[in-house]
Amino acid sequence: MKKKILLFGPIGDFGGRDIEVNIIAKAISDQYQTAVFSSIYITGNSYAIQGLKKVDFNSFEKEIYKSNWFLRVLSQVFYWKNKKKKLPYAYLKNDISNSFFDFEKVQKRILFNELKKTDAVIACVQPTSSYLKEAIEICHKLNKPFFIRTTGTIRKFEVSSFQFLKNVTCFIHHSKTNANNLNKQLPLPFVIIDQCAQFESKLLALPISNNQNIYGYLGRLSSEKGILELIRFFKNTNTGKLLIAGDGPLKKEVIEAINQTDNIEYLGQSQPEELNFFFQKISTLIIPSLEESGPLVGLEAMAAAKLVLSTRVGAMEERLANSPNNFWFDIENQQSFLDSLAQIQQLSKDEFEKIANNNREVYLADYQFTAIKEKYNNCLNQYLNS
């Protein structure tokens, strides 16, 4: 009988963490029974569970909604009041229920029951994520392996407040950089396992772009992604076109910023299964992020045989270490962006194609799903089958 692995964390319907959970679940599902438990709102449409043949998913909200008839009725009232924008259990916590129901106490009990049923946990979290400390302490008490897949840049923290991390079996980092960010504060066991493109076969099938002057941004439209700075930089260029795809809190500002510009176009949000259409339109991906743990889009660009113009963020320097793709800029320095952009524009057709092909070769050698799958299973087997 397969051992059960619980994927835990603030897992929603659409986001980088949700796609990461999906990749992990697919990687380990042959050897392990997988289930997803979220500390936030999640539905059956979540990318975390898409394409998985057999996976149970649950959440605090779903469990409480199922077990408490009064809260179920109350949430239905708010469900209709909010014009059914989300499923009924999304409205469990409201002004009325918060006044008398101890959600924290009940959620801790639910968490204990969920962890008791599993053989090991992979938490896709940041060290500050809600219920992480409680989950680690429960698993330590039950003698169950607990793995943390870090999902963001690890920053400086008060070590005395995070001693519970010492009970983590193993950290799974995207890069040595993030591992060092943690270990210079609190030395803990870790492995390096990067990401892979979710729909890599579609990206690997794309031809090299014929137009070297079409650039792309793909991701969340939010301040930490540097999107507004990128738009400002690109407005100061005379050649090339920038295509933007994504959604987020800065969507309105992005649309306003590119109004009446001829060289920047907003395409809307691209679904993960349709990313090949976006990459088919561009020749170079731009990553202007201020912070990342990956990002996944960088690997997707490499699989699609695109050049990458990036800030020195997350795992990007390690990913491109064996590639002639050496185009970096500082998000706080416009001239560094313009200089790297000029380098790309001055490449001959043969030079451009060589770098594009090399990026794909690096992806095929180190980041294909088969390689990531093997690394995850080797890590789990080391602790669960020893």
C-alpha cells in the first residue's frame, strides 16, 4: 500500500504556489498517495489539482462548513448577499460568526486530525505562513517527516522566534541562494530541487523566433514583480515591442501606463495550458522582479528556447550559469536595462539562435519533468523508506 503524502499550505486556485503544488503532486503520485490540504480558500478548479487522476483536496473552510450546520446556513446567507462570487464555504468567516465562533481553536483540531492521517507532509510555504509552526509541532510529536518547499525569498528573521524550524526533516529549496539565506541564520538540512515547466511538451515544440525584437513579460501584475518600472524603462527605447500578459492588483495602473504607447501591448491573462501561444509571439522574456524564489516563468522561457533578460533574482543566475545568456539588469538602474537590451539587439541572427538553443538544452539537461520527478522521489525515499 502506498504511503500518503499531504501537500499543505496556503494553496488557492491560481498562482505560482498552486502550480508548484501540482508539479510536486504529479512528480510523486506514482510512488505515493497524495492529498492537498489548504489553509485558505480553494475549489475544485484549483491549478494545484488539475490533471491529477486521484487526489483528495480539503481545507479548513470546507471541513467547518461540512461539520457545522449553523455556520453552513449563515454562510449561505452571505453567499447570496455577495452575489455568489465564491462558493458558500468562502463566507464562513463573517461579522456574525467571528463574534462567537473560535475558528482558530477548531482549525487547530482539524489540522491535527489531517496530519494524523498522513505519513508525511510537504508544506509549500514561507517560514511565516499561518499554521506552519503548529503543523511542524504536531508532526514532530507524531514522529512524521515534515518537508518544507520554500515558496518565496527567505529574508532575515528573528531566530529565537523560529526555533520550531529545527524540527523540519528537510527543506527543499529552488536554489543555493535561498538555502544560504536560511542557513546563515539557522543551519538546517536541505536539498536543491528546482522547478519545471507545467506544460513543457508544448514549449519544447516551439521553433526559434524569427523576430528578435519582440519582448515579453508574463506574470503577476504587482509591485514586487517590477512591472511598472519595466514599462517606464521600455518607454525610453526606440526599437522593439513589449507584450505583457498577466493579472493582479496593478492591472489598472499597467493599462493606464501603456495608454497611447505604440511599443507596449497588454494581452490579458494567459492560462498555464496556453502559455505556448504567448511564448510563440516573443523572442525574449524579461524578468524585472525585485524578489523571487524561482521564478517558474524563467524555466518556461528556457524550454521555449527564448532569451532571458532578468534581474539577478531567485534561481535565475544558477539556471543560466551554463548558458551564454548573460543579460542582467538592476531594477533600480534604468541604464543597466538599456545596456543589456542593446546587447540583445546587437546579436546576429546566428548568435541569437545559438543562445536560444543553448537555453533549451540547459532546460532539457537539468530541468525536465523527469529530472525533477526523480529528485523529489529520491528525497522522500531517503526519509520514508530508510
